[in-house]
Amino acid sequence: MALATIEPPETGSDLKAPIRVMVCDDSLAIRAIISRILGRDSGIEVVAQAPDGKRAAELLRGGNIDVIVLDVEMPVLDGLSSLPVLLRIDPSVRIIMASALTTAGGAITMQALQAGAADYVPKPASNQAEEFARELLAKVKGQGRLRRLARRRSVSPKRRASGIDGPSLAPQAASSPAGSLALRPRPPRTAKLLAIGSSTGGPQALFSLFQALSAPLQVPIIVTQHMPPVFTRSLAEHINRIGQRSCAEARHGDLLRPDQVLVAPGDRHMTIQAHDGALRVVLTEDPPENSCRPAVDPMLRTASAACDGRVLAVILTGMGQDGLRGAQDLVAAGGAVLAQDEPSSVVWGMPGAVARAGLCHAVLPIPELAGKIMQMLNRQTLPGLS
């Protein structure tokens, strides 16, 4: 049932107005919980609730909504089935999937992200309520901001058939305050390893980045994305399907190979050790860092030590500052850091931390990041890059 009249029409310059949200879940109790969490923030307004995808579509036709929090499992019309319906009604609406922490839930979530969902939130256990609230608020505000920016530029974001080229990562969002940031010169040594860290908004950023990395890379690739265990496996499987190279969830003792991707498993830190001239994965249950496990800092710290600093780190969208200390160690050892720019990030926490600290060689949107990575790792001379 609608909570309020879902008018008036958006003007396009209304960036300071509250983000307008619809909550769609078949459980009245869950709708109430999510609405209560969102109601904590004055920058968010829950303007509608729906018990299934069919009702959500009716409400979306009736007025302006920025973000939909959409349950995966519902009667009448479930989340995955309703996703394309909602995007046909309003291709610019940002849809955040709410999914159970199960293997099936992780797989469905990745399908939804491929089909055009902007992000996801895992439904929490009872002892994770505050963590869920922080993540939900950050993602709703970030996705709402990106939608407003896209509409302000009078862009009509059209979801590709793959669903992974959403407006938040489009080239028109590329303007960056990088000119006001202190950027470092390119290190003289070519990296032996590409290490990528991401969090809030990271799955879509990773999908877009790996699709844009069209040329084979001469080094191994490791990824730490803040995600629960079953979701990291689904993430790796999806990158393996959509990318130009093989990808798997990392296992203890895995050998790192050129142009292959290993994703840190949920609830384990992925660290790197040099052994008999090769690089291998060591998974640990060491305490969380930056309240995260896996965390980016231990990945970067150990990768830098194993490679004598010859690592290219890429920090993508994410809340907090995980990766900052690891990047500091890496740069001190002679490595290089790239960061996603603010306009294309859902949350410019992690990339903003390394950028403001003066650790970056470049701060760019996803398509340009991919070009810069290929240039730096393969010693290519690409137009417009230095």
C-alpha cells in the first residue's frame, strides 16, 4: 500500500531533496523494519510499499521513485521476474535486491545484477541488524544520488542487454575532481600483480571493469570484495562468465597465474606469499580489519611484501577506508595505486581515502580505469593516456 502520494514529478535539479524509496517485500514485518531503518535518515523518504512485484509496477507507474528495495522471493511476481518489468517502466530507477544468505540467494542475486539491478543487500541474521542498517542506508543514498545525477544531465540511461552498463558507470559520469588531487608519477617498475579492492557498489563496478579489460593481462589478478561467503562464490562464477579471462573463488594454496582472477572468499582474508619463485594464496581467519573479513588491507600488505612492491592496486567504490593502510605500504615500497572517481562511485569512501591521501597515480571512471590498467601492465601506448 502506498504511504503517501508519489508525486510530484522530479525537476532534475532536485539533488538535495530526500531520496524517494519504494520497499517491496511480501512480509509486512520486513517492510516495516526496512522502512523504519530508512526513516532514520532525513535524506531518505519511503513513499511506497508493495507486497509483490505486480503491485510495485503499479506504484512505479504512478509517480517518481528513485530507488526500489526489492525482495527476491515473493508471490504473484517475484523479484527476478519483476526486475525487467520495473526497468521497462522506468529505466533510470535504481533497484537494490534484498536476498537471503543462501547459495541459491547468491546465485539469484548475481542473475539480478546481470539483468539490471544496481546493487544488493543480504538479509541479515538477528545479530547483524546494525551492520545491515548501515549497508542499506549507504546503498540507498548512493544509488539515489547516482540516479539524480544521471537525470540532471538529461541522460536517458538505457540498460544494455547484459544489464551491467548502468548509468553510474557510464562515461558521461566521468568528470572528476582529480585536478584538485595530488597525483603521483608512474613508478618506473612494471607491476607483477594486479590487486583490486571494492565494497559498496562493487559487484557492478567489477563486472564493468572486467568487461572493459578487453586485452589479456600479463600478470595475475586478485580481488577482495566485501561480501558474505556464498555470495563471493557466485560473484566469481559470474565474473568468469562475463569477463575475458577465467575467475574462481580463491582456495588456500592456489597458485597465481597470469591473466587469471582469484576472488577472496567470504569470511577469510586472502593474503599472498612468494614460494619457490611463485605467488600463492594463503587464506587466514585472522581478526577482521576495518570491521571486514575479507579485507583489502591485508591483501595489499602481503602482496606488496611478496612482490617487492611491484603491485598495481585498484580501489573501487566502497564505504569506509579499507585499503588505505595497505596502499600506503604499497606506495612506500614502490607500487602504484589507481582509484575510481567520485561521480561514478556509489560511495566514494575507499577510493576517496586513497585519493585524498595523495597515493594515486590516477583517479578515473571505470572505462578509463580499464584503459589505464592495460597501459600500465602491458606497457601499451593508448591514445589520451599517459
